[in-house]
Amino acid sequence: MVVFADADLERAADAAVFMIYSLNGERCTSSSRLLVEASIYEEFTKKVADKAKAIKVGHPLDPETVVGPLIHPEHEKKVLSYFDVAREEGATIAAGGEKVEGPGGGCYVAPTLFTGVANDMRVAQEEIFGPVLSAIPFSGEDEALQIANDVDYGLTGYVWTADITRALRFTDALEAGMIWVNSENVRHLPTPFGGVKSSGIGRDGGDWSFDFYMETKNVAFATEAHRIPKLGG
């Protein structure tokens, strides 16, 4: 997710929080890297941190719960290990960064935000697949694009800006299979779903699924005795 200074910051913050902490962060289209223009970095990451701290973690059948338990103890162990990685790499834990004791002893992890992240850190390059967000500052459009594309994955991207010309230019160069501008993931199901780079090849969704899940076979019948070229005759 890339946030420029001219964006609607409150809406962008809500979208950033929704796209990483909903579904416990265990979603392929989560915006796990948050790129924020340097001039608004402190203000914006504080908004996100405050919202993350207010999220209720608890039993998944409780209607008030936003973040429930992760899928398995082994996965919880993996997610929790990145808190130590972040500290070792020099990032700051602005929210969360701890296990939460929830009902039934499940795999509860607090919604977490890392700030002061550089894109070459493991917490920016590796897929954590939990309620963990890494916030990276950038100084301009060119640097934002370089950082955004400097990763092995390319499923989704989210761009927030009031400049439609920049949005067109930026999304054209952004290496992602699906991109939303000034929106969280609001997917129209018949549209193609899929990514680039290590996020896979091919597309499904709607009519695209026929090509993805089936093999097209070409069978040609001659309906009359047509002329066959004679070689060497």
C-alpha cells in the first residue's frame, strides 16, 4: 500500500488497518508493506498505530471480535518470531508485538505495526502472513515505485493519492496483478484474480477461470478432400 501526502489520510489509514488486520492478516491480498511519503510518515503511522491498539482480539464467535486466533500453533510461532527479527534489524514496534492470552488458549497475536522499516529488512521482504504491518518511508514517486517493486511478490497493490495523473502513471509501472486506487480490496468477482513474479501465473475469477482450470484442445477435421502440397513429386 502506497500513501502519498495528498491522499485522504483518514480513509487511507482505515484502509491500511482493514487490509492487514482483517481475517487475522491471514489473507493473500493483505497490504503487509505500508509505504508512506516521508512528510506525513509520523502522522500517518501514528493514526495506524492508534487504530491497531483499539482493535479487539478475542474469541472468533464473539461479534465484537476483530482479530481471532491464528490457524495453528506452528504458524503462531512463525509470526511471533518476527518480533525478535524486527528488533534485531532495528525496526520499532509501534503497536502490538506480543502474544495475547485469549479464550481457550488459542493462537492470539496482537495487531502489530513496525515503523522505521527499511525495505531490505526481513520484515519487509518475507511473507509473515499474520496481523503484522511494516511501515516504510519514501521521499518521492520514483523512490516509492522502486521500493514497491523491490520484492519477490506481486499479487496486489493499493495506491492512495488525489492526483489522477500520478495514479495512472504509478499503477502502470507497479508490478502487481491487481491494484486498487483510493480503495481497500473491493473485488468484483468476474474480474481476473492473480499476480505476477512469485505470486503466481495465470488468472481465475469469472470467465477467466475456464482458461485457468481447463486445458484448451484444438481438434481439426477436414470436411472435404482439400489440396495437400506435394513435395518431391
